[in-house]
Amino acid sequence: MAEKVLTARFEKPESHRLATYRADGGYQALRKALAMKPDEVIELVKTSGLRGRGGAGFPAGMKWSFVPKESEKPKYLCVNGDEGEPGTFKDRYIMSLDPHAILEGALICCYAIQAHTAYIYVRGEFKEPIKKLEDAIDEARNAGIIGKNVLGTGFACDIWVHYGAGSYICGEETALIESNEGRRGMPRLKPPFPAVVGLFGGPTVINNIETLAYLPHIFNRGPEWFAALGPEKNGGTKLYGVSGHVKKPGLYELPMGTPLREIIYDHCGGIRGDRELKAVVPGGSSTPVLMPGEIDVNMDYDSLMKIGSMMGSGAIIVMDETTCMVHVAARLANFYAHESCGQCTPCREGSKWIAKILYRIENGGGREGDVELLLDLCDRIQGNTVCPAGDACAMPVRAYVQKFRGEFEAHIKHGTCTVGNFPNPWKKD
Amino acid sequence: MPKLTIDGVEIEAAEGQSVLEAALANGIHIPHFCFHPLLKVGGNCRMCLIEIEKVPKLQIACGTAVRDGMVVFTKTDRVTNARRGVLEFMLINHPLDCPVCDQAGECKLQDYCFKYGMERSRFIEEKHTFEHQDLGPWLSKDMNRCLHCTRCIRFMRDIAGSEELTLHERGNDTVVGPYLETSIENEFCLNLVDICPVGALTSKPFRFQARSWLMEKTRTLCAGCSRGCNVIAWTYKGRLLRLTPAENAHVNQCWLCNPGRMSFESLYAKNRLTTAMESMTDTDIVSALDTAAGKLKSVPGEKTAVIASRFLTIEDNYLICRFARDVLNTEKVAFVSGPEDDSEFGPSKAPLPDWFMREDLSPNSTGAAHVLNAFGYDLKPATLIEEIENGEIRALLVFGDNFAASMGDVSRVKSAANRLSFVMVTDSHSSTTTDMASVFIPESTFAEKDGTYTNEGGRVQKLKAALRPQNDCRSAWQTVQELASRLGVKWNYTSASQIFDEMAAVVPEYEGMSFSDIPDEGIQTTKEPEPEDATAGTGDNGENVKTADGNAEEAD
Amino acid sequence: MSDKPEHTAEHAGTITPKPETVRAVEELIKRYPLKEAALIPALHKVQDEVGWMPVEAMNWVADKLELPRVRVYGVTSYYTMFRRKPAGRNRIEICTNLSCSLMGAEHLRDYLCEKLGIKPGETTKDGLVTLTEVECLGSCGTAPVMLVNDEFHENLDPEKVDAILEKLKAGSNG
């Protein structure tokens, strides 16, 4: 059985309390880090090879090193708890069951970049995780872990929770900053990059919740240990969230690089009802879908990139033979159109157009040429937008249409679903 | 200075410029909607996407800073496809309103579709439409046409200084609008009509009056205040239909205030006078001039007073002064130099960037002062009134000024005028002053004459007639010439240009200048004043050839 | 905007929130170097008290944070969690995004619509329930999922939905 790192404390009673955390050795890593120089902290994180777990997989240590040492404006850490990518449900468990791990990671990061304020941006719908986080912050503040004199070392750092209000785009780092500043969550042009000009104009690091939660372990047990848990350049464990048509959906902490087949068939018990696998999304709805013949891929950043998809947030969505791929594409296109911030032309107009075409096909109004049109529109959106949301719509839609082209064309020709028509799981037929 | 290559042509850029700015400054046109040289970068229309060597994705030219040695391509298939994509996306919800849209003919969407776009639409879904909203007396909003470029929002926030417009909702439902149902009445708001690249914001006062390509354009000056904004006067079938800003980085950048923009309406006001009058009765111009000359002969010249005007051109004022000196032989020449009380415009009603409209609501106080000083005329208007009251002055010629109101004491001026044996007034509109005239000669307005004004900052700029004068209207200098001839002094001036060149030889501030050499941007007669508050940005230094909406003319 | 008849100049007034809400907002303001950054959390606190976000509530927040009202208006209309129409006594928000859809969420939604006699976005005539369809709620492993008065209800099926509706009818909070 693979070692549990992040989820080790989840089963403990009162796992979210400071007392439980401390009894488990909590905040020792922070002490260690505070005794080092900030530069040394960054080097250690670089050595661990920790890559951002939010979706982009950017090396965390490198991101921290982009923050200028001197800065007229205060520096900030924004912790990305927006968790809006469909299929993703890992951060809410960390927030509810082990909030102190996040706080400790955040403090280590703040010390490394010499920021004295951190905001944990949590999506507004997560009322219970927000409560747990705020309670943990209160506990930590009362214990002198957060505040003007962290663990008595003289380092000052405050942490606050900032609530979102229903916008998937606020998971994008510059949109998150905009929302944190009290504005519409519309992404900014890059450059300048947040590490140089971010929250309130100051240098800002944005890290995902899961990324930060690994830090205490990295400092307690060493960066080399962490790196060795996974393949080269893809070290550590990963929280894989599996949903959809498997027998045992849920959160699985496994070594980075576990083969997808193993996750689906061993850990999750295979397809429900022992049906055939039809398609699987590897890393959240924005990642191109994989066919059954592609599931021997290792679930790490580099391996997935090689086969034309992405690790994303590690959210695995499994679809069996009863799934109508036209419906899947239509529903996702609808999602991206609904969440588009509306700033730039290709995404604002293009995602809605794609959604309308797919909806029309799904409901029997498909026409010859629709498939080519969809593919062309994806080409005209991808790479031409302010933020990756355009790609997040275009790449999956293209993958569904290309890989299941026959099904799309049959649906168009017959004016109706030729597969399973989304059966009602509670009706006996 | 960084050098970059665009489509094989090497150009030099300024430090900190974007690729788009560098291209436009060198006559290379990269299409764009949301970029405006005086607004913060929007980066949202995506029309200016270009290919840069060694950069995998296309980049927006407006948001990419120039680097020395950069190699840029704007004509590759990738760029062409991206542009056509953007245009197609813009058109899918854009209504085919061209036949009923005022923007037609000066619409960037039309222009780019014609140049870069697709012949047919592939969109067969239902178009997204928006509810109509009334924005008040100035702006007509057609949200269905909006490209969401946010120029209007950036303008209101950063230039007009009044955050009245914002984005509401999101995604494809995004709407541009004010708070609740309030109307936009900011005195700077008609600039939005210029900067909106399509017909989403159009001018209500101008609505539907003429097609843009049917109108004739004349570059001239606004006469609404001493700022001297440069304008384009648009005329059709002998009628002036609108004014739009003309670019002048030293004066008004590319903006106009609402009062100035609408000032042309005075040409058609109810109190416009275009026929000569004697004792308030219409008469023919020749007999009116004869009467005036006759009356002038009957009063000693040195007891005749002349009022010049800050509302008239330098040429008018020069010839008025020559008439006073060489024909009447009088020292009693004055003009009112202070802010106007009885003005067509009045003080601004709503917030205006206070760096913009001037308190002095006349176009040529500075120019008139230069001319009168050169002639040594320094009589104060108040003294002039006293001299009328004590009989020292027996006749009065008032050129182009509502003198009674300018003095701020209408009844005093009226009773003083009653003592005079003769009052002649020239003006374009009736007023308490014209009511006092025994002889009235009508004047051309600013839009119907050639000449020069010098603005508050000391810059002399040219006025060009957009219309021919109606009926008996003429410039004051022509009236003066007619009177001089009847009093035995024959002049041969046929143009404002001729007068200016003669004036330049004797008025020191204009030494060495000639009318035909005055460029569109004008010439500083005195040291250029400090640039104003930074809200408006600094424009460019005039190198770029720009039209009023701030966009470069096409290179081809 | 103009399709919302209540958004006229008559609504230029403000609400008077309870002292606890005012205190909560003042505490939030302390978290940020600029007042304006507290906008979204402050709007949440006010909505928690009022139950929805009328224009008068936005006006109060704008004035409290010294922001132009038009800006608050623009921000509120961007985020889906701010309800600009009053809701029923209870709110059900059901996710129909991919994972939930794969587990039958659309059928559950239709089932709810049938039982309540309304379409998504509407409120029952007796004001008991407002039903809305929402995007991914971040609980995909326990799909289908819905929020009932902001609380997560997971691993749903028609029986569980029936039980929830019964509780709501009986006057509890679900």
C-alpha cells in the first residue's frame, strides 16, 4: 500500500484541531524553515521538485524565486482554494480535515518570499471548509503561530480567508487577484506577471492548497524523500479525485505517476456494473479526453503532456459505454460559456457559439458541416485569448469531436443519440 | 532606441512603446478596436494579434513591449486566420444594422470586415439581443452592436474622471451601462461617440441627419472658449450638421467638450441675424453702410469710439484698429477681455474635467490683446462708458461683441448709449447691444469665415470657413473695408491671409509668420504653457497622422 | 439592468443592517489594506442577513466602503452567488455538470421540477422552495450533489431527495 502523506491525518478524530495537529508533529517544519534563510527555503523547495497542484504543474520553488528580493510594495501569498474545475474535489477535504497543514505551508511560503500577509481565497460555496479554516486561523493566532511574532522568531505574518462568490474563472491566478481586490474576476494581461505585479500592485505568489499542504512534509522528511516518491521531475504523491462511472469514486492519494489503468481498475474497483469503459478525462474537464486505448499512461505531468492531454488537477472522470459524448461536450461547452468572464472576443463569443451548436446537435438539429465548423472554431479560439479559459473550452471540445467523430456524425445524421441517451439510473427498464 | 522588423521593414521605436504603437507611428497599420493612444491598454478585442519570431503563440501587438531585434510578422496565414476569427466572432451577434446605423462609413468593423474579413457568416443560431436602455439626451446606446472593447468605460473612468459606466453581468451577457437607469450627462460624454468603434454609442443630437460619406469636412476651430480646440466641421447641402474633434496634441489632444461640440447650433438659433437693419428694420446692406458712413462723417473722428472684440478674428481686430487709427483718427479703442456673463453656453452644468473648458468663453482674447497692444490702444471699457456719459464720446462702433452684457451692467450701457448720436453694431445674433443700434450689420459666424484666433496658451491657429456666409453676413474686416472706402480710404484686402501677413509685420508676437505657413497644429506665439494635469495622458508629439478618433490613417 | 424594473432611481436608498452585520463588515474591512478589497465578503455578510441582494443593500455596502455605487453594481452582477431576486424560504441548488450528470443529476433535476411543479430558476407558488441549476460544486466524488440552504447534500437519489423535501415542508432547514 502506498504511503499516505497528505491524507494521513484525515481519519483522525478532531483532525482539524490545533491540538491534534501539534500532537502529530505539526508546526515543526515551520520552525525548521524559520531557522533557515529565506533563500535556503526556496532552494530546498526547488530541490524537492514540488510542482503546482492546481493544474499548471509549474515548479513551486521556481515560482517563488521570481519574486524580487526588494520591493517598495508589500508582497503577498494568495492561496488558491477556488476549486471550480469540474471533477475536482480534493482541496475541500484538506481545508475541512487538515486546515493547519495549509496554514503551516502558507507560513513557510510567506517566509521564503518575505511576505507578511496571505489570503486564502476559498470559493463562496464552501461554507463549511471556510468555517474550519477560520477556526484554525483563530487557534493559530491565539497560539502565536500567526501574527506579529510567528513562533517567537520576530517574523510577522497574518493569514485571512477571502470568500469567492461563484465564478470558475477566479481560479485563474490573475482573476483571483482581481477578485481578492474586490473587483469583477476578469483575468489580467500578462506581462506583468503576478510575481512582479500582483495583489494590490505588489509581488504575489499564487499557490494551490494541495501544493502548500505538502510543504510541512517536505521540510520534516527532506526534499529528496519527497522527490523520490514519484518519477523524475514529477515527485511526491498526488490526490487523485475519481468520479463518474466507477464502483468506488472518491479521493485517492497515490504516488505521482500511478498508471491510470491501475487507478480505475484496482483502486476504484473498475467500471460500475462491470460495463465497458468508453472515455476518461484525466485531469479535470479542461483536459483533453482519453480513449480506452490510452489509459496505460502514467498519471504525471510529463507523461500526460506527451500523449496530448494534461494532468491538470488530477480529477479523473470516468465514462462508460452508456455515455452520450455529444451530451458531454454540450454540457461542458455550456459550462465554459456560462463561466466566461466576457472580456475577450474569442472566448466571449466563441464559447457560446460552440455551446449553441452542440446543443442544437444534441437536440436533433445537427447539420452537415457542423463537425468541421466546431473544429475550426476551436482553432480560432485556442491561443488567442487573454487567459487559458479559451483553451480550456477549445481543447476538450476538439478532443471529444475528433476522438468520437463517428458518434457525432451519427447523432447529426439520425437527429438523436445513438448510444444510450443518458439512461435514468433509478428507472428499472 | 530599440529597432524591430515588421514584415521585413526595419523601424525604430521609442523606449517603452508597444509593438502596435511603434507600428502606427511608422505608418504600418495593424488593425485594432480596443486600443486607443490616450487610454490604458485594453487587450481584449484580440484583433491586433501578430506573430513574433521564436514566440510560439500569437501575441497582441498592443500589449507587447518592443524589444531590440524583435522580428514581427503581420501577414502570415496564422495572423490572417486569427483576424478573420475575431471578426467572425464579432459579427455573429452583431445586427446587420448598417442601413440604419449612423456609424456607417466611419465604422471600424465595416472597414476591417471589408479588408480582412469573411464574405459569409457560418452562424445559424439565435443571435443574442439586449434590452434597450435610454442613456439620456446625448447618447444613444445600441447594446446589440457593442463589441465590448471597453473604450467607453476606460474613457469615463480615466479621462472624464467620472466612473459612470461599468460592465454588468458576465460572459456573453455582458452589458455596458450606468448605475440603475441614470442617464449619462457628463459634459464630456459625446467623446464616447467618437471613440466607440461601432454604432453602439451614437450621438442623439446628430442622429439620422446625414450619411457620413455625403458630408463635406472642413478642419477649423471651435469658438466656444479660449482653449481653441481643433474641430472638423461637417456640412451637407449647405448646412453644418456636426463638429467632431481634430487632433492637436498641444491643444485638445482628440477631445471636445459637449458645449463646444454643440456650439454650431448657434448658427441656426432663433436670434440669428443675417440681414442689415436700420433702427431695427430690415434694409439692404448698401444703404445701411451708406447711412453709417454718413453718420460717421457728421461726428469728429476723435470723438468716435470703437469696440473691438475677443470674439472676432485677429484679422478683424487688426483692420478695426487700422480703421480707428487711419480713418477715424481716434484713440478711443477698447475691448472687453474678461469672462462673459451673457453667454450662450453658461457655466458647465455637470462635472467636466476642470482642466478642459476654459472660463473665458471667447476664442481670441489673447489675439485681440496682442493686436490692440501693438496699436497702443489701452482704453478701459469702463472709462469708455464714462466718456460716453460725460459727452466726450459721441458715436460708437461695436464690432462683434454683446458689449452691454460683457460690461455686466446692461441698463447703464443702455442709458449711456441713448446719449450717443450714432451707434453701429455688427454681430451674428441679436442681443441687448444690437437692440441699441441705429445701424446693424450682420456678421458671419466662426464657421463661415477664414482667419486666425490665438488661444489662451498663446497658440495662433487657423479658422477655415465650412460654409459660405448667408444673405448680408460678412466678416467684420469686410464691413470695416466698406466703411473706409465710403470715408475716402480705399483698401484692397481680398482675403484673411493677406491681412494676417500684413499684421505679422507690425504685431511683434507674430513676427516672421505668414498665414499660408501656419500648420494645422498652429504656432506658439509665446512660451508654451506647462502641460496640464496628467489625467488625459500626453498624446504624441504630432508625428503620428491621426484622425479624430485617435486612429492612424491607413498606410495604404 | 433595464429588464429589471426595480432598478430605477427610486431604489437609491439604503437598508439599515443589524448591528452584528455592521460589525462583521467592519471586521472584514480590517483584513485588507484597501477598503474596496472587502467588497465581496461584505456583500456576503449583508446577503446572509437580508436573504438576497436588493439594490438598497448594494447601496449600503457601497457607501460603507466608500465606493462608487456603479462599481458595486458591476461587481455584484458578475458573481452568481449574489441573488438579485428574492428567493423562497428554502433554496435548492443542484449541480448538473459532468460528474453529476454522469450520475443522473439531470434526471434528479427533472424529478425535483416535477415534484415541485416549477422549472429551474423558479420558486414554488407557496414560496417554500427556489430551485436553481448550478455549475460544479466541487464534490464530484459523491455525485449527484446539491446545496440545500448552502449545505451540501451528497450521494443523492430520489429517496433522499424526497426525504429532504419532506423536512423542508415540515418547516426545518433541510
